[in-house]
Amino acid sequence: MLAEPFAYMIFAYVVWVIIFRRKKAAPIFKNPEFKFNMHLTVIVIIYMLQPGIIKIMFELFKYD
């Protein structure tokens, strides 16, 4: 269960590398567009594909 987000991130990284290789873009690690896409993908993975994290975040702001 703990390794699931990391597996998603590795998969996303591989997909973005393939996309940028097909576009024949600049070197991947120095390309700001690649970095932006990876950061955005990580945010989506963490908050959307892991609903438990969203539940915990909402509980932090819950007033009883």
C-alpha cells in the first residue's frame, strides 16, 4: 500500500519520458516543460489517486 504512490510516479515518469522522446524535445532533466508536467502529475497522483490523503486533509480543517 505504501509503495503504490511511488509505482504511480515511476509509471508517470516513464510515460512522460516516452512522450518527450517522441517529440524529440530538449534533454529531459533540463527541460522546464518536462519538470512542470512531472510536478503537475505528482500532485494529481498524490491528491486524486490517493483518496485517503484527501480525507485526512479535510479532517485537519474540520471543526467540532
